[in-house]
Amino acid sequence: NQRIDGLIHVICLALLVFTLIERAVRQAIAPAEKLPGLYAGRPARPTGRLILEALAPLRLVPTAAGQPAYIPRPGPLQQHLLDLLGIDPT
């Protein structure tokens, strides 16, 4: 029972973060309702899924032994999303 309770708490926290990301981007682009280039090069209403898919290539890239991992340089859309969310990738 404790494991189920813990899992439910983790899922609720994940959904909260997901919703907060979506809300932050929608408030940052207001009064516009759509963000250009988010969905197959077309303007789309920013959803949590589309935002996280656009930011997915920015995950840490492992390097040779002894070298620190790095984050690839963001593209224009990724940089715009990071700016909207107030995140500095460096």
C-alpha cells in the first residue's frame, strides 16, 4: 500500500510540473494563442507534450571518459521556449 501511495504522489507531482510548464508558456505568449513552429513547422497552441517534445533534444550528451557531458546548442524554437520559461541552458 505504501508503494502505491508513493507512486500516486510521484504521478501527481509529474502532472503538476507538466501543467505548470504549459501554463507558463501560454501566459508568456499571451495574448497570442499559438506559437509558430511548434507543431510540424506550423503555429500551434502550446501543450505540455509539444513543449517537452521540442525541448527533448536538449538533454545531456555523454562524452568520452573523463569529459563532462554537455547540452547541445538550442535551435531558434528551443531557445524561444527556454526564454519563455526563463531557463538558461548554460
